[in-house]
Amino acid sequence: MRYIAAPWRAPYVRNVHKPAACVFCAAPKAGDDRAAYVLHRGRRCFVILNKYPYQSGHLLVAPFRHTAAFERASKPLSDEIGDLVKMSLRVLKKAFRPHGFNIGLNLGRSAGAGVVDHFHVHVVPRWTGDANFMPIAGGTKVVIEDLDATYARLAPLFVQEARKRSA
């Protein structure tokens, strides 16, 4: 049997059944965007790396305000979410050159939401053939780059994109 190291998953596995503070409220207030993996701050929303990614480069776009009700989001909030998803796509295309993307919301526990009380949009880069046998046969997902390396790769590109938007 082969073993694949994924030590960053240990806190999630250990705490999966424990109630925790909202990660989307805590991360932007942490005082250290790099340590919290916050890549970009908008006026109403922010972009953050998923600490438990489906693929390398898996990003989340979330509002600063704690709310589960996407359908009640104001037009300025939903417009900014759309703008940050577009920005994320441009950055991920430059950094990773994926073949495609999954973009979506999981609203409610029965829909697969891990954080049910604070909606967020997943932006997941995909490559042809990236769904291999490991999740099925080994019950293991392989992510080829650690979060610190991904952050270092993406952060400067978000700065460049933000400068383009403000120019």
C-alpha cells in the first residue's frame, strides 16, 4: 500500500464533528491575510484558498457579512461576487492553465455545504483526467501543491488583476 502525505487535512479530520467559529468570518479578521490564505479583499467580499481543496487552486469567494441566504444578497453584493469569480478565473488561468472549471454554491447541508451558515462560491480548476482512481480505490484525494506554494503563486496575480481593475 502506498501512503500519500496530506498533513494540512489533519485539523479538519480531527474537528469535523466539533462546532467551530465561522471560517469565513474569522479569516478576514485574523490580521494576517497570508496565514489565513486570503488572496484578495473587495468592498463586500473576499477570495480565499480552500484549506481542504478538491484540486490545487481551489478558491472560495465569500461575503464579509455572515449570511446563509444567497437569494437575499443585495445586487451590489451579488455583482461583486460575480466580478471576483471572473477575477479568480483570470488568475487561475494564468497560474495553472486548467482545461476547465467547476463553479458553484452548495446551499444547505443536504446540498453538500460544509459551512452552512455563510454562503460562498467554489471556483475549482479542472484538468482532463484529473478524476483518477485514488478517491474511489484508495479513499484519498491527491493535491499536487501545498497551500503555501499555491498562495505564493496566486497572490501576486490577484494584485496585478486588482491594479488593472482600478486603472
